[in-house]
Amino acid sequence: MSFEVEEEVAYYDLERRLSWQEGGLWPHLNHYNFHEAVVAAYFVLRGYHVLWDYSSTSLLSKRPVARTSSQLFHEVVGPDVSAFFLGDLATATRGGSGQPDLFVFREEEPPADKKVKYLDPRLWFFVEVKGPRDRVGPNQRVFWKAVAERTDLGLGPERIRLFRTAPCGEEPELKPIDY
């Protein structure tokens, strides 16, 4: 079975992309994690929580933030989905190779504040982030497909989203990606 994901876009101000060495705010000259931060901010501004330092296929990490984020991930997805990620998916993806960059979720259903409305009915989903010239790799397609095929667990292709980042004013060519 084959699946498809539509690319979406998150825009950023070119000035915010400057590194510290260039007189800007970003701590890395090579912009490591910049595009993930742009897309994470996109979702945070819409009331979501975002994890980007987590493992869906392991609960073990020497780093406290990654370990705690991974535990939170597994609590959010629930015991059945967690067991799938820690078992079958870990094996199929060589320990999580191809895992999407971000895990996006909202904590409550319905929100405690009745005025809060979410346009997206999903309580959680994955987001893969690509910069202007980045491509989807084979390991990512394997991970996505394994998630998309498990509709019996409440997973499925709707749990995978793909975002491309672009400077404000640019219109990137967005196209569907098969996996």
C-alpha cells in the first residue's frame, strides 16, 4: 500500500536566521535546528506543545531532556501505540531511524477554556521539517509507512505531516510526497 503527504509551509523572517557570529539571534552559524524551530514556533503560536528532542522507539537516553521528552511522548500516545513504537517500529526502523523531527500535541480534549478552538481534530501528530533544499530520505519513508499502515492502533497517514520552511515573501514549490 502506498501513501502520500502534502507539503505545507512555515515562513520565517530572514533577519531571524542570522547567527550570533553574523549579529543575529541564532546560536549556530550552520543553522542547526533552525528550520525545526521555525515550524515548532508555528505550532506553539497555535496553542500546541512541541517535542523535538525525543525518541519514539526508546525510553533510554543519557540526556535528561531527551529522556523526559521521550517519556512524555509515550504517555501522550498511550500504552498500545507506545508498545508498537518500542517494539515493532524500533525493529523495522533500526531503532527509530527516520523518526520525524517534531512531535506535536495538545494536552486536553476538550480544552479547559471553552473559548479555545482547534481547527485540527488530531490530538497529536508527527511533523517532518525540510529546509529549502532538503529532501525526504528512504529511512523517513520507511518510518512514515510503518505508522500509516497501523490504523488498527489509531495511527494512519493523518499522523504524518511534512513542512517546508521558506523566507517570508518566497513561495516554495510544494508537492505531494509518496511513501
